[in-house]
Amino acid sequence: MERRNQIYEGKAKILYETDDPALAIQHFKDDASAFNAKKLGNIVDKGVFNNSISSKLFEEVAANGVPTHFVKKLSDREMLVKKLDMLKVEVVVRNIVAGSLARRLGIDEGKHLPHPIIDLHYKDDSLDDPLINDDTADAFGYATYDELKHMRESALKVNEILTKFFGARNIDLVDFKLEFGRCADEGGKLLLGDEITPDGCRFWEKGTGRKMDKDRFRRDLGNVEETYAEVDRLVTS
Ligand code: ADP
Ligand code: TMP
């Protein structure tokens, strides 16, 4: 598979065309950002760990019936994916109160929710990815009601699969963000895209509550690289 022109460079990844118009290469960088790029940094080898972690987790969800863009891992930092027309809606699933939910409702982090909560955000850094609902997404054409229903169902299925997967590794899946896109090559079918990594998930060690995700960078908790390496070891072992 030949790498061609760059399509897009984002905060954590670069997307390249390939010699097949239906496929793209995702290159994972070490750049780290938080609070919509208000805090910037670099986590040594994050790109290598995230490519490895995301490849394994996409294989896991696909094996359990959720269609994804993942084709194969090409190298340490590169993954071959189906090219998607990404929806500007971020789907956040929450099992335990943390982060913006705790701040928004003025409650402590750590409460286990009686059922998962799905939050939708409009993907726009300049607006700080504002919270939206289904009516807003449909009215402004970010996603149709049918697509939103599909994304909600897929997100809950991914939640079940990954909660079990991480549970077996002594980790609570606290929350995570998913992105979906339309695959022109498959008649506009919605596929799970982007990445599933500690950048966009919260992982807490069961029992101790130790944070094993990008909150170590966001909150200056130390041992950032070591923790990404540890998650990679746990996920791929
Ligand atoms: P951001 O755009 O938020 O800075 P990244 O640095 O992770 O994020 O950039 C990757 C970009 O590629 C994201 O905007 C994401 O929506 C997009 N993307 C992810 N998977 C695909 C895909 N399969 N096809 C096309 N675009 C994708
Ligand atoms: P939050 O607590 O900031 O709303 O984030 C919830 C989870 O979703 C957390 O694991 C981080 C992830 N997330 C992103 O990765 N990018 C985003 O733009 C948003 C809104 C959330």
C-alpha cells in the first residue's frame, strides 16, 4: 500500500491518501493536547502506543459485530483504514461520573451510574466542542435521526464489549468518545472511525482508582509515558 498526499493533519494524527481511493493511512503522532488545544505537549512514543492499542481494540469490537474503518496495522505508527466522510458529532459514553459531567452537575467524580449516559458534542474546536442533542444534530444536518439511532446503538454495544475487555484486565472503563463516518465505498454505511485510545477514554485501575489515561497529562499527574506503555501491554497481552 503506497502512501500518497496528506489529506489532513489534526492534533494527534495525520491522514494520508493511498493508491486506493477508498483507503487512507492514519499516522499517530506523539503530540498531546488537552482542553481543545489550550494545553499542548508531547508524550514520548504515544503515537506508537496509541496505534497499537487502537488496532487491538478495533479488532476486538469488529470481532464482536461492530463495523469499523480498521483494515490493518501497517507499522509502528501507521494504520490502514477505510476512508470515511466523518460526521461532526462526537459520541461520549459514560459509566462513572468524571470530567465535564462532574463539573457540569457540580458532583464528585467516581459515582457509578445506574446505566450508561450518552452525551453528544458538535465537533468544532473553535467552539470547544459544545454539547448538543439529537434535535440539534438533525436540524443542522450534522447527522440524521437514523444515523443518531445507529450511533447510539453502536456506542452502547462498544461499551459492553470494552467494559468486559477492560474488566478482565482489572480496569474500569469510566468513559470514552467515539466518532463515526459514512463510507462512500459501502453505500454510505456508517462505520466506527478515528481511534480508541487513552487519549479519548478514561481508564481507572479497579480498587485503587489510579488514572491510566490522558488525565495524567491533563492534570499533571506524572508517569504519563509509563502509563500509556502499561495500557498497551495490558491491551495487547
Ligand atoms: P482532530 O481533528 O480532533 O485534531 P486528530 O488529530 O485525531 O483529531 O485527526 C484525525 C482526524 O481524522 C479527525 O478529525 C477524525 O475525525 C478524522 N478521521 C478519523 N478516521 C477517519 C477516516 N477513516 N476517514 C477520514 N477521516 C477520519
Ligand atoms: P469529558 O469529561 O471532557 O466530557 O470527556 C469524556 C470522555 O470523552 C473522556 O474520556 C475524553 C473524551 N473526549 C474526547 O476525547 N474528546 C472530546 O472532544 C470530548 C468532548 C470528550
